[in-house]
Amino acid sequence: MRGAGYRSELVDGVVERLLELGMLDDAAFARAWIESRDRARPRGERALRQELARKGIDREIVEGLFEDRRNAAVASAAEDGSVPSSPDQAAAERLLLKYERALSRVVDPRQRRQRAYSLLARNGFDPEVCRTAAAMLGVDPEPDDD
């Protein structure tokens, strides 16, 4: 607003009022951003961190939110009686399910695995999550070289 020519005291007053109303809440925004991404366009933690950093969200806020996200995944697994998986693992599996039809058209298992891996890597998932997610969804793992 200052760049648009508004007086400094007016800008400070507006920011203060928005903070009082809870409309300028970086933590709430970041939480909503992560939840939205998890539902609609799954991304790995690395990509989400970069997106939030570009939006100017403080690193400490982001770290706390990802810690909460990991704890929620463990708690959810405990309720279900399932093996706890990371939030990234679950997001990677959702992304592969979204592209399952396209991946299933690739006949060669190795090439299918490579495409799945590339898809996940482009979306910010770490290499271990990429390998695990591809294997869990029936994409053949990389053969051992003897």
C-alpha cells in the first residue's frame, strides 16, 4: 500500500486492524495452503516449503505446521491400526492414483517406474518417497543388477 502512495500511518493502522480481526494470520494461511495442496494438487514437503517461502511465510511457522502434519499422520495411522506413513507418502500415492490411467498405458515396467518417479520428483517428493510410492502402487521396482 505504501508503494501505491498511501500514507505510512494509514497503512500501519490498516495492518493493525487486520491483525486484530485475524485477517492477517500467516499460520492460518499456511495451514490452509498445505491442506488445499494435499487435497487438490499433492506436493512433497520440499515443494510446499518453497511455495510458502515465496509467499513470505516465516520458516519457523512452516516448520511448526509440518511437524503438526507429521504428528497428525501418525495419530491417524494409530486410530486406523495401520502402519504409520509420512504425509508425503500419502500425498505421493494420491498423485500417482490421479495419473494411474496414463501410467498404466506404458507397457514397459521399467519405463513406467521411471515416469512415475519423474512425476513425483517434479512435484517435490524426495527420492525415497518416489521409490516407495511407485512400488506400493504396483509399478515394478527397479530390478537388481547381478
